[in-house]
Amino acid sequence: MSEDSFSVKRAVPRFAFVAEAELAALPGETRLVARVSELSLHGCYVDILNDLPAGTQLRLRIRYGGSTCELDGKVIYTHAGIGMGVAFGEMTAEKRSVLAAWLAELARKAGN
């Protein structure tokens, strides 16, 4: 089966998530506005028409509820004209805590 099949087990849970995001491709700082539609502790899926090439380093600013989290990431795959998967890079304890709080809320809503 392919890596995209449902039989592949993820290391951490991924949740449906709707949040506004700003992306800055590095080092050129090209800025894009997008929407995050899935979130895990290790990455997210970004809905965007003008996706960036796999391997692009970027900075994401995600706004959800009353909080914002700015993270470094890397595009790991793209779906042309639809969106892209982003893996998060190193993060501080504070940023990990914000993500963990968002994920805990999503898990409660999902009944997990």
C-alpha cells in the first residue's frame, strides 16, 4: 500500500483543525495567507492554492481561538493547487505547550 493509505499508522494523532495561518518562505520572506486544516504535535496540513515546493523552509504563524503560535517548518509534500504537508522544526517549551493545549481541546471535542 502507498504511504498515503489509511493503513499507515501515525506516530502521533492528527486532528481536523481550522485556523488562520500566515506563511513566510525562508530566506526570501515571501508571505502567504492560508488555512490550517489538520494539526498534530509534529506538523500540519495547510490549505493553499499556491503551494510551495517540497523542501521549502518556512515560518508559520497560526492563530486559533485567542492564541497565536509561531513555528518553523518545512514543506514535506504538496498536492498541487490544494495544499501541503508541513513538518514542524525545533520548538521551545512554550510553543510546544500552546500546541499541546490546542490538541487537548481537539481531542476532547473528538471524544478521544
